[in-house]
Amino acid sequence: MDISFIIVNWNTRDLLRDCLDSIDQTVDALSYEIIVVDNASTDGSLDMLSQKYPRVKTIANSENRGFGAANNQGFAVMQGKYALLINTDAVLTKGAVQKLWDFAEANPRAAIVCGQLLNADGSKQNSVAAFPTLLTLASNTSLLEYFFPGKYPSKRYDHQRPLEVDSAIGACMMIRKKALDEVSFFDERYFFFFEETDLAFAMKRVGWKVYQVPDALIYHLQGQSIGHNTQSRIEFYRSRYQFLRKWHGGAYYRAASAVIFLRLLSNILLAAAGLVFTLGMAKGLRRKLDVYIQILRWAMSDERRATSNEQ
């Protein structure tokens, strides 16, 4: 078996159907299996799978186990040389998987390979991410990408050739099973966000590499599988704190936490100033202010401090 597609689903039946169809329509020269791990959906996803896609291997969870734990279930039963993780809100283009496969086969130390994510209109999304550091937390990411494109590649540049990166965005990425077996599966303490960053960091520490293949194109209806509510933003912050604590700890972690706190506080002040300037008429600013305040409250809570103590 060449590739095991692993898809985690939670109440995204229609997106899941489009994702599955894109696999069958765009992959033809490689042998593959499809594993769907369903996190207790209530929208008829399982019925749809059994009726329309009987050859798909389905793992039905009784609760939402999150992204990492669900993918680990897929890793445990996969038969492919590579796992290709793809979100339900992603759609493959013709040849994309073949390009990822060809690059990985030609580069035996490539543990993770991703393509270029696209919005529905064809514009580029960020497909790679730098590891969080004091510099990235304190600086404007766009400025870092502008002044140091080699270290901080982004969608603003038209890369023509594959490039080594820190980590890939988990919406669509191919992972070598040999690297998973050598290093680890996902750390299940992350519920959603930073699982792929954590895995890439662990793999790079022992000599594996992560690459982007920019001409492997994947449409990604960004965020439709998870939403954009306040709780999802808090979950992002929780995972980032957890990553920093796990890999740095001590004084570095405390410094990073202080930087995050100051950035949140400055965002609140800027949003509040904008509301005053617009006489409270800017609904988007009002929404941002409310979200930042709720995140700051969480960051100062006992729950966040408990996250800080996790190892």
C-alpha cells in the first residue's frame, strides 16, 4: 500500500463527501486506502459513509477525541508507506498527491511533506508555520516574512521549488510511517491546534526534515471544519502555551507567557481605541475586543495555569 488517507470528521458530512470524491477523482497511479475517524458526529456522516463509500474504513468514536487522538487511531491501523492527513474541508487537485509522493520518495529524510493550500477563489493560504519562539511571539509575523523570507517562508512569495520549513499546516500533509514509528504519533494532550507543530519539532530534533512542495495544490475552505468562535481561539492559545511549556519550560516559558500577555493587552487597547474613534459603530472591532477580553480572562485563569503545569 502506498498511501493511507486519514480523515478526521466531526459533523461535516457534506464537506467529507466532497473530500472523499476529490481523492477518488485525482489519485490514480498510487495504491491507497481511506480511513475516516469519526468523532461522534450526529449529522448522518456515518450513514452516508456506509451507504455511499462502503470501501472506506471507518472508526466510530463515542466522543469527540480531538484531532491528534483521532489521527493516532488511524496511524495504528494504517497499511500505507505514508499517511496523508487531510481535513474534511480540503479538496485535492489533480496530481497534487503524486507530487508529494514523488518528492518524498526522492528525499528519504523527508518525514513530513505538504503542498500549497488555496482559498476557494484560488488565492494562496499560509501552508507552513514557523515554530513559536520569543521572536515570533513578540514580532509582527508579516515583517519577519518580509525581511527574512528564507527563515520565514509564506504565501507572499511565489516559490518555484520545494523548500525546507519548520512545520506544515495540518489541513493536508503527508507523513512517512517510518518517521512516525521512530519518533512518535501525535501528543494527545493537544485537543486541536499545534499537534502537527509538536510532531514536526520532535522529528526535526532527531534529524528528520519537513518540506513544502509548492506546486502540489489543495483547496482548503479554511476553518469550516472547526469554526471561528471564541472557544476555538482559546483552544489555540491553550495549545501554544502547552507547546512552549513542553519544549522550553522554565525561564523561557515564563518570558514567552509574558510576551503573549502583553500582545493580548495591546490588542485589547488597540481595539478599544478603534471603537472610540469610530464611535462604537465598527461591529468587527467590537467583536474582536470581546474575543480578546475573553482570551485574556482565560489566560489569567486557574485553568490556564493548570495547562502551564502540564509536562
